[in-house]
Amino acid sequence: MSCLMVERCGEILFENPDQNVKCVCMLGDVRLRGQTGVPAERRGSYPFIDFRLLNNTTHSGEIGTKKKVKRLLSFQRYFHASRLLRGIIPQAPLHLLDEDYLGQARHMLSKVGTWDFDIFLFDRLTNGNSLVTLLCHLFNTHGLIHHFKLDMVTLHRFLVMVQEDYHSQNPYHNAVHAADVTQAMHCYLKEPKLASFLTPLDIMLGLLAAAAHDVDHPGVNQPFLIKTNHHLANLYQNMSVLENHHWRSTIGMLRESRLLAHLPKEMTQDIEQQLGSLILATDINRQNEFLTRLKAHLHNKDLRLEDVHDRHFMLQIALKCADICNPCRIWEMSKQWSERVCEEFYRQGDLEQKFELEISPLCNQQKDSIPSIQIGFMTYIVEPLFREWARFTGNSALSESMLGHLAHNKAQWKSLLPKQHRSGAGGDGGGGGGPDPRPGTEDEEPTGTEGDAA
């Protein structure tokens, strides 16, 4: 392709030179230009996972050759020829809506701070652009565009990049989930016990982290990446693999878009690090760490939100709550999310069975029912966190509403349990998956114990 010129963007450096080499292909990101010099459509992430690359007969126990392992689940950006060169005219980046739909979307945005906000309806009304539309509105509502002197076109370009880097074929980990988490984060940022202390930087960090916390998620969990020897697992040494990838991808897009290029370098570096700290907090392996620390603060009554470190910690807790708030939504929406995340689990289980891999906990559709998975998740993950969040907010109206929905939804799932399991559903998660069945989080990744989670 001699007619193409490649530009590399979004460089991120590691201390280890080997990691730098591996990271280039993940975050290099490219644009392809034709002879006319017109930028081609941004490719975004590679949308398909070629599971044919999996082999299950290697003597070493590894999956396939080194070359195939490197390509397995290669959901980082790839070189792709310009659509212009293929004779396809790219669509305008600014989506156009029918006026009737646009009016309804605007009406919904006027109620974006209410807990019964229907993100599924909003996504339909915005023609699948819920994340972009929501973030543009919230940045304007919170005065962030004016405060940080952001260029609206550049902001829109960055948000489109983020939205496109979510995989629409994922039943759960897609841009609609990101929009849902962002809307929840907006509600939490308005809590009186927190809102009066927040700076514009805190608010921007909270919204950006919520929007990008699962970007480029492959639809499988960390243990799957580890046992298939995926190159990202090696890059991040099997530690918070997906969370690190979400964070590094976000930084790459921020730098490529130049959204913050006009700000002082020290400030942009601080923003990048704080975004990493927030996104990495969604790692379910750290659930006990954060919960124990929150309980200690509340017991000692020593949270000082005037202090930037305490505010950042509460932003981490808020993001963790937003990430797993599905069971606290009204039943109609909560049920949809539950079915979506379990469908993603089952797809991984079917894949593991097909290639004779051990089926991950909660991924066996024949053994793990949606009601049992959800009851266990609510019992061991959601309830403990949201009880402490309610203590922090002083049992605000929103917290009481969420706990009420949680109790109602748990009762609903218990009523849907197979009869043989109902007798054990009272306090152990309905026999549905050990101490840590946790659909709904990042990593919603299926796992039987917290130590296995990603």
C-alpha cells in the first residue's frame, strides 16, 4: 500500500523496555490517509474475536503457537485500509436524528439526574449514540467546557472515539453500559454529602472514568486471557489486565484527540494518573480492600472531603458503585442488565467448552441459572458496598431508593429460582456460585472466588 501514509499517536511509556515494545501495537493507533490527504474513518478497535485461533492440543499446555497467541483476542487497534480507497464514503461524524426523536432525547436529558432514567430508551432515541450525547450534555451542564476551555468539536471527536472503541457485539460490556454507569455517576456526584466539596476537576475525572472504564472490553474475563496466554496478560503481568488496558487505551485516545493539549503538562499528567487510579479501582480483586477502608473511615468518622486524597477515594467508591448498580435499578431495567451479563458469561462458557477448556465459574448455562447468579452477586458484592455507601450519604433519598430496589429485585429473582433451589436462597446466594458470583462489575467477569476475579 504505497499510497498510504501512517501516523502514530498516543505514545505511552513503561519503565520496562519490553513492555514498551508490546504496548506500541496496542496503543500506537493509526489513521490512514489516501492520496487525496483526506483522513479516513477511524478504525477504532478490532471488532471481532477470531476464536478459530484457539488450539487445544499443544504439548506445553499453551493455547496455540506464540504467533497465534499474540493474535488471539487481539482487540487492540489494527491497520485497516481506508473506506475511501474501497469506494465507500464515510458517514458524517455528527449524527443526525429525526426531529421527533431528537425532541424526546432532549426531554429525557432534562431528567438525566433521576434514578429511573431509561438508558435503553435513550440509546434508541439517540440512534445508538447514548454515550456521546450524554457526555456532551453533562460536560455542558457541569460547566466543564467553559471551565477547562475545551473545544466542543474536539470533545465530540474524543467521545466518538471512546464510544466506537466499545464492542457493540458484547451483550453487556458495550457503550450502553458505559452510558449507564456515567448516568449513575452523575447521580452520585449530586449527593449532598459529596457535591459541595467537588471541584470541576473532580467532576470531569469522575465522568471521564465512568465513560471509559470498560473501553475496548473483549467480552471475556481476565482468567480467560491468562489461560489462553493472551499478550495483554503478559504485558500487565496478570494483574488488573483489563482495567490496565481500559486505562491505557483511554490515555491513548486523550492524546490522539488532543482534548487536553492546551492545558499545562503537569495538569494533564495528573489527570492521566488519576483516571488510572479510578479505573483500576473497578478491579473486583480489590473489592475487600476498598470496602474495608470505607468501613474504617465511616467508623472513625475521619473522612475529610476538603482533602484531595479523601475526595479521590470517594470518587473511587462512587465509580465502583456506579459500575455494579444494575441490581439497584428498577426491576424492568435491572432484569435486562442481568440477562445481558449472563448471556456474555454463557458465551464465554460455550467457547471454553468448544475448545475443551475448563469452563469458568458462572459460565455454564446448564448449571448456572440467571436467578442464582444474580442472588449471589447481590448478596456478596452489591449489598455490602451499597450499605456502606448509604452510611456515607446519610441514608439520602437516592440511597434509600437504591436499597429498596435492591431488596425488591432480589425477591424477584428468588421467586424465579428453580424450585429445588428456593429453600437455600435465603442467605447463601441461592446456591448460585460460591462466595463471589458477581455479574454486573467490570468486569463482571465470571469467577467463583474473589481471588480469581479480574
